[in-house]
Amino acid sequence: MAVHSIAQEVQDSSEWKPITHSEKRMIMLTTDTSRIDSLLGQVKIYLDSTVMYCDTAILYDEARMKAYGNVAIVQKDTTEIFSDTLYYDSRTNIAELIGQVVLQNKDETLVTERLIYNLNTDIGTYDSGASVRKNNIELTSQLGTYYVNRGLAVFSEKVRVVDSSFVLWTDSLQYNMNQERATFYGPTRVNQEEADIYATGGFYIIPEKAAKFVGSAQYLKDTISASAESIFYDGNTKEVILQENAKFRSGSSYGKAIQIVYNEIKQSSVLTGEAYFKTEAREVDADVIEYHAEDDSFSTRGRTFFEEGDQTLEADEMTKRPEDDYMTISGNVVLRDTVQKMLLKSEILKSYDSSGVSKAFNENSRPILLYYQGADTLYLAADTLISDEVVDTLGDNRILDAVGTVKLYQPSFQSHSGTFHYSSRDSIFLFADRPLIWVDSTQFSADTIHIMMEDNQAKKMLLFGNSMIISQSLHTVFDQIKGRDMVVWLNNGQLDSLLVEGNAESIYFLKDDQEAYIGADKTQCSQIKFRFEEGELKEIHTLNQPVSTFIPMQQINLQEMVLDGFRWHITKRPLDKRDLTDYDP
């Protein structure tokens, strides 16, 4: 900024007025071409509504003046300017003040070493550095222009604004004294309560502690770093709003969204629009994510994608409240486990942090679980599905429990029971509470049933208590086996062999070579062993004093040819995966 000394350069003007003055003593020196007046003691210069004071002044041709010693300018009873020395030209009405310059306008104070002041426009400029104060605010810069009547100042080069709550550095700044609003241009840094904000433009409204930063805006505090196209800051609510391409990082946590709102007091972040959040333990995608760093709680809204370890999760909403030991996931929940090759569909899922337990249930339908191990998919549905992971000296053990009308469907076998239990350590399915199992045309029932799985296929069944097997040959013809306990071996989804232990009874219908029924064999003993080929009975071995009776078909009443406890529950058998739940698996 070029500032010219009016002591050396004067612009011509045809409408200038001679300087009017008063003093204690005057010495006048005249020549043929000029006049010099020396004014001594209590000098006053009168310029319309402006009065200048000094100890000594020298007038050149009644147009130019140099004043020194306690120089003061009083303008319209509102603006006062003090300095050691003053140069003034009445033809331009511009004053140059030098040495300890102080401009006072109401509650605004400017301090500099050199000031050019236009008394026509009430505009002051400086190029040697200055400070401006109003209330508790101080602004400093190397260059500046002060518009007194407008209450506006423009600063450039090494600009700094200091308030009790912040410090601002920038290249160029415009300050509205009335609004106490600083608008800055160029690289800018703001330090406020241990937080630093960087930008290339924006504004700061000091009384409201509100600011906007634009152009590669960044926010840094402690371990938190954030960036966006623009950043809004509210010092009263302690909220930082990152807008457009918003990103933040805190330690190992990282988030991004269209907008991020961070509350410094609550240490909470709300990510809105294509929101993504990642920690060491989890990854979340959603429309809206709300995260609280203090207690590691969070919630989501809109379709949410969550990744933790080997599991991925989709839902409409997730909530983890500080007071709860669980996370609630709701709305079209889909959970995938790539290691266990498992998929869960549910309306509601609760995941408990401390125990590692997850509970799936629905309000209007039933959750369903899909296992993809082996050639065939296994489908399991119940009123409630509960999973747990136990880690001990033997390693990891995934446990699954199902409660309430448990149904299982797989092409090789199906089931219906009150409860179900599975352990990945031994790959055993445990059915209880009136369990029913179907393999091909055969129904198995007992107090409890264990199924040993291999490659997602049932290989062996253990029936305990009130065990019964019913196999339907024709609509009203049923082969029946009953006993206390049973062991069943399966091969490719068909019966291979069977051992009945304790109070064994059987009714088996026999055929001739033309596949016509000839009668039934009714046997009782303590133990019976059966051997099958391709699902057809080939051998029966009875032990410990068997009692066998053959009954010809002519003498058989099929409705009465049943063992005690006979129940054919074919209506409970799921014939398709869609029989398990209202979901489309």
C-alpha cells in the first residue's frame, strides 16, 4: 500500500480555503514568492467542524502546515486523533500524523506510528503497522484502512485478531466495528480453547462466538482432526459443523459424510448423508450415524451397513445407548458371517457387549438362520434365536440356541421342536421340548434328540427317552419302532442302521416278491438292531428273549395296529424353506 507524505507532494485544488488559526504569538516571514507563519503557544487551527491543536505550527502560504508538540485533531466531537507531528494541506484536506498516533472514535481506538487521514472522507490509512481496539478485542496488521464514519476497517499483511476466547491469524481481513464481525480472506488460522481451525476464507461474529470457515477448512483438537469444504463453529453450544466432503479422525476412529456435527462438550458426532464410521472393532455405513466417543455408544438411522470382524450386518437402524449393555439393531436385519458361512434375517437383533450374546426376534414374524456349509443350505427359524461365542483353553466355540416353535429345513432332513441348541465345537444339533425329526418318509420323536453333523449332513442321531420312529409306507400303513433310547446311523439322507435300547417294540409290515403286503411282524424285547439298504429294511436282530408275532394282513385292523404313543405329525413337517417363516429366505 503506497502512502505519500503530504509534506513532499501536494495536489492542486482551486477550492481551498486559507487556514484559520489562533495562538499566543506569531512570527511572519514573507518573500516575493512565499509566506511562512510561525505559530507559537496554544495553537488552534479551525477547519469547519474540525479543530487542530498543537504547541507549535508552521504555515506555508496559508495552505500547508507542519505542527508538532501535543498535536490533536478533534472532529465533530466524536473523533480525536493525537500524535507527535502533523503535516496538513488545506488544498486536499489530508493530514499526515507521525509518532505515537492514537485515533479515538467512540469506543474504538487505533494506535500506529504513521497515519494518513482524509478529513473529507474520514478515512485513515497506515503502512507501518497498527492495532485497533474495541471492547476486549484487539486487531493488528502491517497495512490497513479505517473507515471512521462506516465503522469499518480493512487489514492486510500479518493480520491478527485477539479476543478473550480466541486468536485469529490471516493475510487479509475486513472488520465491521458495529457488528463486531471479522471477514477474512486468504490462509487463516483460528485458535479457540485448544482447538485450531484452518481455512482460506470465512467470517467470525465475535459476540455470538459464531464462525464459518471455507476453502480446504480443517479442525484440529487433541487427537481429533477434521476437514470439509466448509466448517461452521458455534462457541456458545461448542458445536463444530463440517459441511460437504466432511471427514474426521480421532485416534484409530475414522468417519466421513456429507455433513458432520461434532459437540466438543458431549464428545459426540452426528454424521449425515452417505455416512461411514470405522473403529478398530467395527465399520458402519448408514444414512445417519450418531457416535459418542466418551462411552463408545452410537446409533444409526436409514439403511445401515455394519462390519465387525468376520461379520457384516445390514439394518434400518442401530442404537447403542450408554446405559445399555447391548446394541439394538432393527428393521430388515441381515447378518452375515463369512467364516461360519451363516446368514441371519430378523426384524430385531440385540447384541450384548459384555457377554458377546446376540438375540434375534421379531414382533410380527420369525427370524430365520441360513447355514451354507456343505452342498445343501440349512434353514432354521424360531420365535427367538440366541447366539453366543465362548473362548476358553480349547479355542473358540460358537453356540446357537433357538426357542419357540423351532423349525429346521434341509433337503435331507427336517425338524420341529420347542428348543434347539448347536455347538460348533462338536457340530451337534440338540432338539428338545417335543422334538420331531423327518428323514425321507420317516418320523423320529423322543424327549431329546441329538444329531451329529458332518459337511452339513446328518450322519448320526441319538434319541433319548420315549423314543419312537414311524415310517409311512402307504397312506394308512406305518412301520413303527419304539424304545427308551435309540441310535440311528444315516447315509446320504437315508437310514443305514438303527439300535433300540430298552423296552424295544416294533411293528413292521412285510412284503412278498411282488411288493404286496403279506402281514406285520410285531416284536418286543430289550434291544433290537435294524439294518437298511437304500432306505429299505434288510435285517432285524433281536436280543435278550425277544417275543415276536406275525399277523397276516387279513387279520390286521390298520387303525389299531399302532404302538402306544403313536402320533403321526405330518402337518408339522416343513416341506419347504418357505414354511419356516413369513420371510422369503
